[in-house]
Amino acid sequence: MLSPPFDWLPHAPLERLHLDWLTQSGIEVAVLRLDRIDPLISGNKWFKLIEHLRVAREAGAEGVISLGGAWSNHLHALAAAGKRFGFPTVGLLRGHPQDTSTVQDLQAFGMHLHWLGYGGYRARHEPGFWQPWQAQYPHLHPVPEGGGGLLGARGCGQLLTQVGEQLSELGWNDHDGWWLACGTGTTLAGLVLAETQRHPVYGVLAVPDDHGVAQQVEAILDECGLPDRGYELFDGSRGGFAKVDPVLLGFIDETEQACGMPLEPLYTGKALLALKLQSEAGRFAPGTRLIFVHTGGLQGRRGFAPLSQG
């Protein structure tokens, strides 16, 4: 049976971001550095796992089975947590066997892998998908792709507390909203639920609109009966998931040189570039104070040669 410490809540520092384009626009940004909470269990992934692991423990499960790709931040964090806290993990992977740095880590952490092909992975939303896997691994608790759903969102609501405890250290009495990348929308939904309309949450889509992020967010909020949403989505996908271009890569390089904060091109780089474009377009009034959530994912930089040595 899964055992503690699944109430582990690492500290994410809140740091002021100093960049010329922010100064020019008159916007203040503080970054919640989820990339700094732990060397391996990094980013927003642990917060998305907290409630899933609690439910798994209450159900008497011995471990966890979940899904992801060959560079999955979610599976990487889950496998690392399994190794650290001593519970078995199984990963169902998209596509055919690949020897990526992430896959090597999953194996080193002790995760047992199954490659589903692409058609098999697309079937993950179909009724009955989990039945054969639960028959094969009856003592493991299934967690949806990315640690999503209402349970994942509720865990992410704890980010609000982390920010609230540190605002005064910046000399801020309050802030005017959140800015973050969205892959499934789970973290955004969690912040919307936790905020209860006090501050808006702005999400930057790291995937095209047809990936259904808006629908997933709405489903979580509907499940909680939240009448007024309090969020807005912006397209930052730059043509597709994992699509990068010279402008994005150049922006990441310039930003890292200017402030020393590492970014990656799938989520955080796209989100911060989108904020720059929106601020230059006058979307936010001077004096606006935003919390930028650095969702981690830096292990995935290894899949991009220009950034892998950064």
C-alpha cells in the first residue's frame, strides 16, 4: 500500500523578474519558480499528483500507472516520486520504443514501460481503455495523462498559498492576476478554483486549440459547479505542440542571458514570449502586477539541441 510522505509540499520561491520589455511596458512580474522545488520532482507535476496519490492510498493501491510521451514531464516526475518514496510505477507510452534521455531516466527510476504505438495511445479516452491494464496491474491506481482532471486541479490550488506567503517579501500587498502555460489546462483550472474570482488567471495554450484544452478546463469547472470562470486563454502554440521557430529560440536565449532564468520551448518559453507580445500590444495597463508560474519541464530541454547544453 502507498505510504507517506504524500503530503510533501516543497517550497517554490517567488522572485521578481527584471527584463527591459517589462520595464518599458510598466508591468511588474514575479515568477513562482516551480522549477526550483526539487532536482527531479520538478515543476507543477508534483502538485498535480498530490490528490491522485492521496486517492490511490485511500483505495489501498500499491503504486501508480499512467500515460505520456517519450519526453513526458509527468511520467518523469511520477517515476522520480516512485523511486524516492518507494512505490512501483508503470508508464504507458505514446508511439514506438525510443531511447530518449527521459526514457533512460524512467528506466533508471524503476518505472516499467509499455509502448502503445500511436493508434493504441489515441484510444486512451475510449471506454474500457483501462480495463486490460487494471487486470494486468490490479494493485496499481490509474492516473490520467498529465495528472489531469479535478484531482490534479485541486492539488494545483496549493500554489495560491505559496504565493500568498511570499508577496510581502516583494513589497507587494496583492497582485492582479496569474500568467502560465497550458498543456492540459489542469493547473489553470486549479488556480481558477482556488481564486474563486478574486484574481483572473491567464493561460497560454502550448498546444493548438483542437487539443481541447478549453473543453477540459470547462469540464473541471463544471464538475465543481463554478458559475463564473475568471480565466482567459491565449494562443501561444506557434503552430503546434512542440513546434519551435527561430523567434522563440532567440527569445529564450536572450531572456536567459538577461535574467539567468532557464526556460524550455514547449511551455515556459512560449508563455513568456506570449506575455511579451501581449504587453507590447497594450493588453495590460502600466502598474499591473502578474504572477508568472514557471511550470518546470526543464528536463525536456534535452530534446532540443540548441538548448540542451544550456
